[in-house]
Amino acid sequence: AKLASLFGMDQAAIRGNESFQYTAPKQPKKASAHAGPPSQKPAPPPEAPAVLLATAVLAFRYVNGQYVKQGKLGAAVLGNHANREYKILLYASQQKQVTSARIHPGFTLTVHPGNYGSFYDDQRQNWSVMFESEKAAMDFCKEVCVAKGNGAPSLDSVVIQDLVLGEGQAVETGDSLEVAYTGWLLQNHTIGQVFDSNVNKDKLLRLKLGAGKVIKGWEEGMVGMKKGGRRLLCVPPSLAYGAQGIPSRIPADSTLVFETEIRRVKFAKDAGTDRLGAGSRDSAAPSPAPSVDSLGSETHLQPLASTPPKPGDLPLRAKSNSLSEQLTNPDATKAKLISRMAKMGQPMLPFLTGAVSSQPDSSDSEMEDPSMSRVKEHPSTAAPQPVAMAAGPPASVQVSPHPLPGVSASSAALLPISMTTAHPQPVMPGSAHAFQSYPYAQSSVSPSQLQAVYPAQTVPYQAPGDITSFLMTEARQYNTEIRLAVGKVADKVDQLASKVDDMQKQGGVSLGLSSMSMETAMIMHNIQRIIQENECLKKEVFEKSARIEEQNRKIGELLNQNQRYVEQSNLLMEQRNDSLKNTSEQNQARVLQAEQDKHALPQELGWDQVRVTEELSAATARVSQLQLEVTSHQQRDMELRSQLSAALQDAEKYSAQISTLQAQLAELGETSARAQAQYRAEKQRRKDLEVRAANQEEELQDLRAEKEGLDRALADRKRKWAEERRRQEEELEEARRSNQQELDYLRAQLRRARTSTDQATAEQMAQLQTDLEAEWQAKCDRQLAAAREQHGRQLAELTEQRDGLEQKLAQLQDKLSALKQARDSGEQQLLKQQETGEELQALRDEYSSLQESTVAMRQRLEARVASLETKLVEQTQLDTAGEVKRVMNGVFQSLRGQFDLQETYTGGAVLGVLVNTIKVGLPSTS
């Protein structure tokens, strides 16, 4: 009865049993042309654009008739050479995009004086940016010009871009010029090999516009330039040398890039006046606001209808959303982690297309420039100021292809050279740009479905290319951060060394002994502690870097294993679905045949029913087995995702530790700077003490010499005074002797007269004796008074001289004692300073060794980063499909040997066998 009811369910309809009908999950390839757009396979997502050039700018946005300052932003030129898509991106931080502007042949980047440039973004918003230097502005304009040339589907006109504005009148057809130029080949979508230049030559190229003496691209591209201006020309082959080329210099059908500068100009309407020299640049103050004429010109030059994006080029947010929708997981933590990974995408540059705030986040900005003083010259909000300049020429000139004129001239870069017997030499390709980002690949697999017999199964599949690119980019970011930190430390050390050298050359202001703020021993202790902590931090940074690299390697291996397992699971499920489909079709055919033969062969009905029932049971058992296998693969996928989550958490933890170490390294750098400043102060104090000691020693020598001179003068004065006194005493004694002799003579005459004469004579003699005695007494008194007066005068003078010399001697002795004390203290301080100098010399040696180790470490890190970038580029280019299939086939063979098709297993037993197979068999397979 049951068999009869089984075959009698759809007896009225010849359609057969609905339980055995197969519905394909997607339309067959042959019917895809008639199925319409919904059945078409979506185009694969495009690769992420590469960073062609990145620099720091000061941005201004034109709002309500004035420019509003947006702060310091990053400006990057992004490009995808495969899709010919290029754009300018202004961003504030890793995850914060400010605006973007697509670069197409009609895009206009207007150059203004003072390193300013203005453009319109995709929302028709005018932006003005100020570059840090003229070289940065020129490099940015060059990249934009090359991107405009690469973005054209078929380049048939000259692409021009002004690099530096000139002055005066714009040149026109018929004007005579003297030009300095450099020519490159456009190779691999970038500026390649230089094939001709006259920049370093004395002779300039003379030409006349419109005379046909140079290539057609120059005739078209140089119109509108000014004296002293510089312009970049991207000349297509049809306006250069075409299919002929120049042997050994320019290959056939080569696009050429020229940088031209007008040195001298002679206008056709001003014949006879030759204005020489490039002239001075515009001296007006730079302003971010262009003139009204330039704004009108820029508005006119923008294309009316931009090229629409391709149907397969989905925005990045759409990619991220599709990735998040594929990662269906009930675990909230895991879903949050996967969503965050999908949103991050390329962490080096933000590509989110949502509306963001225009104010920059200075704390997250990677481009921190200490030279912000030049930014302060411009107010944050200023009214538009007219700029003394004319509107630039059109961005591109539409011309039809012209044949190459066969003319002769001196320049090899502009004129066709006659064919010689020399064979053309191969041209080396141009060097590729650095900072190439990794492709953002994404794929999805939709498993087949069986209705009724095999329920619909949705296999969550995580795009391995996205996560691999993300993890590799994170590793690259960690290495870059470490390299930047080491570079900052090295720069600070170089600055400290240069400042120390400058201080040693220039000297400093004398600082007193009382200005010492820290003892030398304490300074030495702090410096040694800083050096030790710096070494420890360096070791920790190296260890963390090694651990991060190991974790990244393990994460990559886990991702590769996950990808291989998922692809093998999908392959196995497709094979099972194909086999089930074939089996169901055969069973359906048999059932139909049995229904048709039901009435004709009633005696064989029972046997057919039994056989069909057995086949149905076998198919049901097969379906159950496949469901168990799918469940096991899903569990394996969950385990791999949990391991991936743990690895990502470890990576985040290591990133936090690296940030902490970098902060500690910055603090140590500041402490080292303070220690260096204290070292310079102590060294200057030592020099001052040495100078003071030398000055005091000189003063002591001078005082000693003066004392010796005064001592000699005093001795001479004493000797002269003694001689004078002795002479005066001798003269006085001589006078006394002469007077005594005369007195004796007179007395003798008196005695003779007394004896020989009478009384009168005696009286006369007495009177004569009295007169002579009185006269002699008066004479003696006068001589004695004169001698005493002279002696008193000389004695007073000598006494005054003696008193003055004694006072000077006392003063010199006081000064001598003070100088001795100062010399003793100076000698003690000099000894201390010598000891400090020896310790500081040892510190300087350690500082030199630290600087050398820092330079070596920076070189090793740069080499490591370069090798990692090379490896990542090679890894992104490898096709891992074969490897994944091989590994998953090995896993399937291992699992097939562990199970019996006729047995039933519990979920725990199946899970244990899967874990054992993965732990034991997977390493040998990989």
C-alpha cells in the first residue's frame, strides 16, 4: 500500500514526483544569455588603487565667498593602472577621509604663487592647498599630469600641466623662444628613462612657435606659457615620433613626457625688443583665494559630463558590506571583529565614501610637521584676495593626429633623427613608485542546493584576499611605525649632536658657580639610567617586532588553511551535488519508466518497487552523510575563525605594547635632551671657571711684579737717604774740625799777644776774640740751622714715601691673600670640572656608540621593511588556488579513511576525528 501510494501521488500529472525534482542554484552557462541581467555573474571587484604620491599640505575650503582653513591634511594621488582610474585624496588620518577628486583628461589643477594649488572635488567644491615647498608642489603637479595622461582611454592630444607660473604676456604662435627642457619616456604608466636634456648645458634650444621646426606636441603644448614659467607636457605618439621613433633612444609608438622652462622670449609683435632672463617671481603675498577670473576659468574647463563608473566597479563601502553579509555568525563578538576588519580594508589610506567632517584630527594624523610657523602667517578665515595672475590655459587641447614633419634641427629630443646603421638599444623601464598598496580582492562562492531531497545549505565563506591584505597591511603598518619611531629618535639625536657642536663653536654666556642646578654625579647617574632604559626599550621593541612577525606569519598560515578548507569543502559539495543530481535524475527517469510500465508489467511491480525503495534509502543515507560532512566542515571553519580572532587580539595587544614602548622611547628622548642641555651648561661653567682662574693668575702675576718694583724703589730711596745723611754728617764734622782749628789758632795768637804786648794790646785782643767768637758762633748757628732744615725736609719726604709704600704693600698683601684663596677654590673647582669632563667624555663616547647603533638599527629596519614589501608584493601575485585544492584533497583523503559509510557517529566523535586529522595530518600536508 505504501509503495502504491508512493507511485500514485502524481498519477494525474506526468511531471513526476516533486521530491526528486532538481532545481539548480544558478542558471546554466548556456542559458545565461537569455536569462537577463539578474542571472549574469557579477563582475569581480576592482583592485584597490595604489598610492602614487603622498605629501602634507595646508588645506583651505571655499565657503560663502571666502577660504576657510581646514588645517594640516595629507594629500595623495591614487591610481589603478588596470582600470585607468586616478583620483586626488585629502585625508586627516588613517580612517578619516576629507574629500576626493577624480582625475580625468579634463581635470584642472590650477597653480598659484606661493606654492598654492586649487581644484574642484567630485562634489564641485573648490579647494586650495599650500605645499611645504616648491619641489613638493612640482612633484604633485607632475603626478597629476601623468595620471591625466594615463586616465585617457586613447591619448590623442597633448596633456599639459603648469608647474611654475611665469610673468608677463603669454606666448602665442609666431613668438621666438629659448627653452630649457628634459625629456622622459612614459614607461609602465610612470615617468621612466631620460632620453634627452639640455638643462646642464650652456646652449638653450631656440625655436619659433608655428614654424614646424619641432614636434607637433611642442607646438600645441607651449602655447600660453609665460616667461620664466615651467610646464609638463605629456605628448602622445601621434604628436611626437609615431611608429618611426628614434633608434637607440625612443622606441616606436612611445608616449613622451617633457618638462619645459622658457628662459628667453621674443614676441612677434614686439620685434626688436629682446627681453632676457627668467624675471622675478610675483612678490605679492600668497593667498589661498584665486582671482575671480581664475575661478571662472576653472569652472569653464571642467567637463560637462564626467565618465560614469563601470558597472563592475563597486564602491569600497559596498565591498565591505557584502563581505560583512557573507560572514554570518551568531556570535556577537566574532561578528563585531569581522565587521571591523571589513571596514578597515586598507588601513594606510582611508577610502570610505561617506560624508566626514572637514576638520582635521591632529591627534590621529600621521603627518606631523614641526614647521608650523609658516602656517600661522595665513588667517583661518580670510576674505578672497585677488591674485595678480591670469587664468591658466586649457588643461588639454583637442587636436587631430598630424604626420611627423621631416625637418632638421640640433635637438635630439624634438627633431626626427635620420636612420643609421646602429641597432636600437632596449630601453630600461622606469622605476616603479614606492608605497604601492596591496590589492583588495574579494570573491564569493554560492553552493548548490537540492530541494526536498537535499535541503538548502548556505556555507559562510570569508573572502581570504581581504583578510590577507588587511593583515599584511597591518604588519607593514607596525613595521612602518617602528621605523618612524626609530627615525624620530635618530633625528633627535642628530639635532642634539648638531646643537652640541654649535655650542662648542659659538661658546656661551658666562654662568656663575651659583647657577648649578644639579650635581655632576646626579647628571651622570640620570644619563646612565636613560641609556640603560633606552637599550632595554630597544630590546623590547625588537622582541615585540619578532613576535608580531611570528604572529602575522601564523595568521597568514591560518588564513591560507581556512581558504583551502573552504574551497575544498565547496568543491566537495559541488561534486556531491553533481552526483546527487545525476542520481536523482536517474531515479526520476526510473520512476517515470516504472509508472509507464506499471500497467504493462504488473507482475514485476513489486520487484521494481523494492529496488526503487532500496535506491531511495541509499540516496537518503548518502544525503545524511553529506550533511554530516558539511557540519564537520562548518565546525572546522568556526574553529579556524576562533583561532583567527585570537591571533588578531594578540596582534592588537602587541600593537598597544608597541605604542606604549614608543611613548616611553619619546620620554627617554626628552630626558636625554634635558641631560644633554645640563651637560652643555656644566661644560660652559667649566670653561668660565677656567677663564676666571686664568684671569686671576694674570692679575696675581701683575701684582707680584708691581710689589717687586715698589720694593726695589723703597730700597733705592733708603740707600739714597742713608748716603745723604752720611754726607751731611761728614760735612758738619768737617766744618766743626775747621772751626776748631781756627779757634785753636786764634787762642794761640791770643796767648802770644798776652805775653808780648801791653794792656791795650790785651784789650784789643780780647775785643777781637769776642768779635771773632760772636761771628763764628753766628756762622755756626746759620750752618747748623740750614743743615737741620734740609735734614728735616728730606726726613719728611722719606717718611711720606715710606708711609705710601707701606699702604701699597698692605693692599698688595690683601690682594695676594684674596687671590690665593680664589686660586685655591678655583683649583678645587677645576679639579671637579676635570673629573666631570672625564665622565662627560665617557658619556659622549657612549652617546656616539648609541647613535651608531641607532643608525645601524634604522638601516636594518629599512632593509627589513623593503624585503617585507617585496615579499608581500610577490605573495599577492601568487595564485593559491592549486595549493588550496591540494591541501583540501589531502584532508579529504585523511577523513575518508577515518569513517565508514555504513556506520553512524555522534557529533563529538566526528569532531574529535576532525581535530585529530587537522592537528596530525595538516602539517605534513602543508
